[in-house]
Amino acid sequence: MAAPTLRGRLLGREVRALREAAGLGVEELAARSRASVRQIERVEAGYAPVRFPDMVACAPALGDEYQRLFTVSQQAHLPELRCEWGEEATLVLDLLHATATGVHTVGGGARPFTLFLMPEGSDVVFHAHLASAFFTEEVGEISAAHHIIEALPADL
């Protein structure tokens, strides 16, 4: 099974919020949609790629949001997310701070970054730009971030 991704986690958080707003538990949604509890839990946990049957299973909770969230689910496997500063960037940062098992910020050098260590799936590197926030799960970026952090003196 694939691992949770940043985009998948964002999608899962939104699906869960819509399900809860509809007053449904996972088991009740599964029963209403003829899907398995596992399919719904998979979407809500952020696993990518999100499969078509998984999204269809969540349709009763998604309501009018189904088409938009289905489109988002098709991008859940992409390793990069760039967004303007505002609600979306705040949402992503809140999610990362709430779920990361560790956070390392490196402010010096040509490209300051923050590395979020995730309990499952890829770690996430965050670069703050003047007009946008950039998040990546690209293996080379994560590896470089880990090497930089490991090379820092222990007393920093």
C-alpha cells in the first residue's frame, strides 16, 4: 500500500470534516455507501494514490463538494504543493505541525527551509517565499535537508 502524502492528508482531513459535519461515523458512511470501512479510512488517512472506488465511497459525505474533491484526489500523489500565503498555506502548516513527529528549521544559507518529520510517508520540506509557500516530498529535497541538518553543530 502506498504511504500517506501531504496532498492526500489534506484531502483526508477535508473528507473527514465533511463526514463529521454530516453527522456520520465511518461505519455509518460505509454502510450508506456500500463501501468498506477500510476504503473510507484510507482516504481520511491520506493514502495516495486515492483510488476511484475510495472516492466514490465517500460521495455521500462529500455532497456538493464531490466533484472538486474528486479532482483534488487525482493530484494526491504529486510530490509538490505551491500556494499563495493565506488560508491554504495556513491549513497546510497547521496540518504539518499537528502531525509531524519532529520539526527542524534551518534559517541560514541560500535556501532557508523547515523539515517536517512525518510518522508515516515522506517527510516534508517547506520553503517560505515572499509571495508563496512551497512544500515538497521530493526525495532529493528531503535527502538534502536531512544532510544539512545532520551536518549542523549539535549545540545549534
